[in-house]
Amino acid sequence: MDTAEIKKETKDRMQKAFQHIQEKVQKMRTGPANSSLLEGVKVSSYGSEQELKHIASISCPDARSLLISPWDQNTLKDIEAALIKSDLGMAPQRDGKVIRLRVPELTEERRQELIRAFKKDVEKARVEFRQIRKMMNEKVRKLLKEKEISEDMAKDTENDIQEMTDEFIKKVNELSEKKQQELMQV
């Protein structure tokens, strides 16, 4: 492994960690109903797990509700069970051949609760970036110890890894600020 591979691996790992926190942010409800609230809901039907969006259409008839229309009516009970299990904070209501989800208003208390949970997730992402930095710097030091790279090259690579870490932490901080502002808007 050389320094270019270490830098690439660092960037790839940090990008995956950043995408993970971005996905969590997208799932967090801040405003009107949105089909992205149901992203990642897995439904067990016909002996396998599938994402909800692959077995039903999801629409937003108004700002406070979601409408789920399964393509196969036999999956209606499975979808309802998956929605209950997913801990969305919304109770599914079967309405003939569709399921309705009423999106409750965000109270001030709930907004504060979401912000606290989100801050914990953001801090976990920062810690993960620092752990990646530490692991990659150890690889650089190992190369240096084995005399595969020079001290200058090791120092430059460690500086590049630090710059990547700073860049991703800055991205997460910006994402955090934006989401907190969205959560506090009434």
C-alpha cells in the first residue's frame, strides 16, 4: 500500500460516514409530509425483506398525511406491520385498499428532542472521522517504519489526511446547523 492508496481509502471511508449521516438527516421530519420519511422501511412479505417503495406507491395527498397504495393487496397486512415496527411515531390506518399515515405536528418539546438526538448523531460522525484519521495515520507510520516512504512523504500524507478530516467535519457542522434551523422553524 502506498500513500496515494491510503489517501483514497481515507476519502472513501469518510465519504461513506458522511453519506450515513446525510441519510439520517433526510429521514428526520422537519416540515410537511414527505415520502422520504418512509425511506428504508423494510417489509417482510413472500419470504423476503423488501423496501416499502418497491412494493407500494407512496404519495402525499396533503401536508399532514401519507398514502401508501400496495401494488399487491395481499401485502397490506405486512406493510402495516412494518410501519408499526419501524418506530416512525405515526400509527398506520388501513382504509380499504390503502394505508394512511397522519403526520403529527411537531411540538416545541418534540423539536428539542429531535435536536438533541441529531446532535448525538453528528458527534458520532465527528468521532468516526477522527477514528478514520487515526487508523490511516497509523498505516502511514507503519510505511515509514518499514522505510517504504520518506519522513517528508509521511508528514505530507498525514497533513492531507488531516485536511480531509477537517473538510468532512466542516461539512457535518454545516449540515447540523441547517437541520437545526429547519427544526426550529414553526
